[in-house]
Amino acid sequence: MKNDENKRLHIQMIENVINRMSSNSFLIKGWSLTILGGLITVYLANINKSMSYLILLLCLFFCLIFWVSDTFYLRKERYFRNLYDVVRKKDEKDIDFSMKPIRSGESFLCCMMRPIFLISYLPICIVIIVALYIVKP
């Protein structure tokens, strides 16, 4: 049996990066729910005031920021998964401990339209846009 210690350590380093990316994505989803929920509560408390439209605009802005941030981390995670696949197939003698991510052919916009994002962020954006249309100053 070969000693594949370097390969195992390199794969473990890549797995740690992938875990951090997915943790960041999870935190972004949590923060988005917290902030958007708080802003919508503030909107509902001030629904008849002139600033309510601005609060809805702020909600839309934060929703888009969180969507883009979440997409960024998912895309980076996919790059490191590609690196993982390449390292997994390498021989022990070829292990160089490179942590340079390998790009995929997927564009940022295509990644943004993944089902998980369409299910979590798109409905919120649509509801806010409809509310903005109804509330027009």
C-alpha cells in the first residue's frame, strides 16, 4: 500500500476551504432572514408614514446584496470542488499543495439563478417589488 499522506493532507486543506465557504453561505442566509424580517417589521409598524417607501427600497437593496453575496460564496465553493477533483486524481508524487481554485464554465449570473437562490431570494424580491408598486409615493 502506498503512503498517500501528502495527497490526504492536500485534500483535507481543500475540504476545510469548502466547509468555510458553505458556512459563510449559511451565515448569509441567516443574516438575510434576520435583517429582512426586521426591516419588514419596521415597515409594517410605519406603513402609513412617508418613510415606508424608503424602508421597502432598503429591503430590496439588502435582499439583492445578500443574494449576490451568497452567489459569490457558492461560486467559490464550486471552484474549490473542481480543485478537489483534480487533486483526487493526481499521483502522490505530483502533489504540490496548490490552493489555486480551478474556475468552472458557469457564469456569475447562471450561478445566481440556481434553484436554491430562486426559491429563497426571488420570492422575497418579488413581494418587495409588488409592495413598492402598490405603495408608490
